[in-house]
Amino acid sequence: MHAVEFLKQVPSEIASIVVLSGGQRHLKQSALALLKQHVIDDDDTSLTRFSGAGDLTLQQVSDELHTVSMWGDKRLVVVEDADDFVSEYRAQLEKLVDKPPKKSVLVLSVSTWPKTTRLYKLVAAKGMDIDCSELKAPELLKWLQETAKDTYNRNLSRDAAALMVELVGAELGMLDTELAKLASYASDKGKIDINDVKTLVGGWRTETTWAMTDAVRDDDLSFALNALDQLLSANEPAPKLLGGISYIFKKFGQATDYSRLTPLDQALRQAGVFQGALGPGQSYLRRLGRGKAEQILQRLLLAESGIKGGSWMPDRMQLERLLIELAGRL
């Protein structure tokens, strides 16, 4: 099933093997959030995330699937960027689909999912295949209008939806961000028309920058680096990009300082983090740990000095390194 259908009505039973396929990060995140809610009741102690792009072994995954937490009787094990992992362990994964763990759910997040493979057919028969690929034009406009109504209680005209797609593109996360701004902007009249979109939507460069910083926060480093490449290839100035990055992450650095004396959620509010980013912000800082979180402001200062001429490295390399550092990988 497509993720849009899954998000509207989650099946009563979740299969032991779930594949999230395609390139729409927003759909994958939304589907994974629902799976987490239904499988482990949002219990982070019963969730394990792996990156399939490194040296991950099937034995590591299997061990997690069969480890029962002292706090719950189920586990959710997620392998992100799992294309290489699936290719290497395809035969063993076929056996796993045939005899899955009884109390755990394995989620494989892949970019490609060929229908000709035996593994695909086994998952289709015994598991759950959630298609997170890009929506085509008619479905995309429908999704925009339904999301505007269901999530933000605003009527979005078809012309306004079409213009949003033209300005922002087909990335659902970016479109949803624009919808949130438009809903607030058009709060007095209860509808969003084409003139509202012309007035408020800032263009793809602004939205790509926001998506890039969100991806760093959410540990989707490959997406963030790809977004940076798009912006630099479009001749977006490095100081401007650094300004956008600093605007977001200075708040997380300040919140880390405030959290010495106040609970983390309150510290994030005090630092000026938007309401919708409080949950992801808490997850980000906890993932980093206090040691790395306390380095955020210093890393931003060093990057600013480097971009202004204090480093021998090219601007691209400095920005790439900064994103890697902020994601907690260095």
C-alpha cells in the first residue's frame, strides 16, 4: 500500500517485517512514527535504530529482534539506508520473512525495492510493504488539499495547491512546512488561495535550507548533504547558508546551557525553539548527549571564523564538516 493510505488507516495488525520503500523522507518519518506508536506505544527503550550503510551484520539485527526489554514485551528494530544491507543478506532475510520473530517488528527503509525479487514477493505475501515514493501530480494536489483540511482546518484551492508544487517541488516535508505557515497566515479567513501562496512562499532555496537543518537534527545526514549540494550548486552563498544553519542550531546550543537549571522541554522553549520542533529537538539533544551538545555553539563559531577566511578548507568542505559535526557523527 502507499504510505498515504497507510497513514489514513493503520491495519489492525502490524506484520513482523515492514519495508518502507521510496524517496519521500516525510512519508517514511510519518509511517515510522505510526509504527512506533502501534508496536511499542512510543517506548524509546524498545526501539533500536541501525544504519545499513556501514558494517551492520544480520546477526546484530537478529540479536536485537530477539532481545526483550525489561520494560516491554515487544521491540521495534529499524534499519535505515538499508539497500546495501538487503543486497548482502537477501537470502537470510527471505528466511526471516518465512519465520519472523513473534514479538518484534523489523523495519527496512530502502530507496529501491525491485518487484522481481523473491524477497519482495515474500514481504508482499507475509509482511507489509509501504510505498513511500513520490506522489504524482493529481495525487499530490489531493494530498495537499486533504492535509490542509485535516491537519490545519483550512480550505486550499486547487490553483493554490498547484502553485505550491511549482514553487516548492514534490518533497512532502517541504510542502507541509509551507502549509503550516500558510494556515497561520490565512487564519482569519479559513482558506488559502493563490494570492496567499504568491505572498508567503519563499522559494525552494529557503525551504531546502530548512529541510537540510531538519535532516541534520533528525540524523538523516545523507539527505542533509544532498540538500547542501543542491544549494551550493545553485550558487547559494556559503555565508548565507551558514546563517540559516546557525539560526536553528544556536537555539539548541542555548537550550543545552539552560537545561542545567531547567527541564529540557522548558529550556528549548526558553531558547526560542518553535512549538512543533520541541519533540524533535528533545530527541536530537538526547541523541547527541550532553558532551556533544555543549560543543554546538563552539562549532558554529569556528565555522563562522573559517567561512570568513580563517580556514584553508574550501567553503563546501567546511559546511559539510559542520553538518556532520552537528549530526553527532564527529
